[in-house]
Amino acid sequence: MYGHPHGRTVNGSDRSASIDVMRKLAFIELMELLEFSVLRLDSPQACRPEPARAGLIGTLDWWFSASPAEWASACADASDVAVYICSSTAALKEAVLPDGDTVLDFGRLAGEARPMRAVGEARGLRLYATAHPGRRGEERVGAARRVTLRVDLKALLSRVVVPAQVPQHMFELVASVVRSRVWVDVVRPQALALTP
């Protein structure tokens, strides 16, 4: 573990520096990300049965990216309308911008949850946001109430994937909105499957 500016602490030890990752977002969360450059934190209860962490505000799970074939098959039968934002572990560690009251730690996911059923051996990265241990009283309470983390949008996003079952007009809307904020590829699984 080593420290970063803005109170960040990250794990800089291994192959995670070059691994592509993805996170599933509801459409409203994508809009929040594009408009306000924030990501919603999952509640601390979402990471049970892990041991409780003192001062834990919330978490963000990022999954190691699937192969093109797995994208095509897994996204095709998704039942809800959502998108997948893509980044890398190295970009993620630089793009998340906590305030001075928040400390970030990164840990590996053991595959207890899977964003796509086709990826039987899915693994990923879990970001833990905790209130700074040196903060007390109202400052710490305020940190615990925050439910989002600010991000550098251009540094974070490398691609946005829209599941195949999403209607064409919705795909075009997502592509238009994304590219109005940041110029990255917005694709469907079929297109990915044709890419070497």
C-alpha cells in the first residue's frame, strides 16, 4: 500500500496496473457520471459478509473485462436496461478524486458476485471509501453521509458498452450523450466480437 495526494491510499503492487475493468451502471447513474463527474457508492451493507471496516462510507466494484465472445453472450440475455463503463485499474487509481476527509483502498474481489453469468471465473477490484481516521465529530459524520465519489471523467472512461437488447434509439441516445461529454467509443457486444 502507498499514499497518494488527496488522502488516497492504493495497492500498487502487481499486475492490476494494466488490467481492463468494467462497472455496470443504470442509465440514471450514467447521466450523473457524465453531468456531474461522480460515481455512486454502493452501501457498506452491499459488501457483506466481509468483516466490517471502521468508518466505511461505501464501495465500488469493478470487474476484470470479459472476452468479446463473453460480452456478446452475457449482455444478450440481461433483463435490465443498463450500460457498462470501461476503464483500467491504472486509470481508475488516478481518476478517482476523494476529498480530504476520505481515504481510498483497493482490494481484490474473490468472485462472490458476477456482473455477467457467462464469466464463470470473474474477478475484479473493490474500491473502499472510508472516513479519514484522523477526523472526528461532525466532519466524520459528514463524510459518512456522502454517497458519491468525484472522478476525472476523461481519465476514467475508455469505452462504454451498451447491451445488445437495448433498443436502437436508446443506444443512439447513450452514444450521443456520452460523446457530448467525452470522446470515447460507445459500442454493442456484436461489434466487440468482430474486433481482433
